[in-house]
Amino acid sequence: MIQQVTRGIKISIETNFEGTFYKNYRVHFAFGYQITIENQSKDSVQLTSRFWKIKDALNRTEIVEGEGVIGKKPVIKPGESHTYKSGCLLTSPFGAMSGFYNMINFTSTRKFRVAIPSFKLSAPFALN
């Protein structure tokens, strides 16, 4: 498990390899990840948007930006957490993801970024 705390917001990530399949005559490697966002601060916060940088071993980089996570903009009170699952496709059996969440602190009304630590994606059959 990968973990990091930014401004009282703890991000925990677990990954798993989902399998391979063909799409457009090409092999793709599917990876899943579960992220828990825990509010260890004294203020309620809301996740408003996300930014991802997804790299595969073939040096292909994909940028993904959007509102919320999986269609939600969760409000996380102090001591509470929000967990969600998502995934990505790579054209190689190895890769990595990193990024950040944009959030709002409800007490100060300030916007801030929470770093999503870099985490690796790897198909177990490709490891030696």
C-alpha cells in the first residue's frame, strides 16, 4: 500500500492487475486501484476535481482531468474517509500513475491541492 499525507488529507492506494484483453487488434493490460481519502484535519473538505498522469513502460503518457471522482464530489468531515475504486488500461505490462486532487476547505473557503503519490502498476507474470 502506498500512502501520503498533504495538509491533513491522507491518500492510501492499493493496486491490482485485472487481466489482459484485445482491443483494436492490440493487447491491453487492465489495472484496478482503490483509493481511500482520509480527512485527518480539523476542517471539513470537499474534493472538486482530479488530475492524473498515467505512464506506461513504452513512455506513453496520458493526462486525465475531470470533476470529482467516479461522478462524485465527496464532502469529507474530520475523522471520516471516502473510498472508491477505478482503473486504467496500459499497452504494456508496467506503468505508473500520479496526480493530485483539488479540494476546498469549508472553514477557510480556500482551495488547495492534495498530492496523489506515484504508484506502480505491474502485471505479476511480467515480474522476475
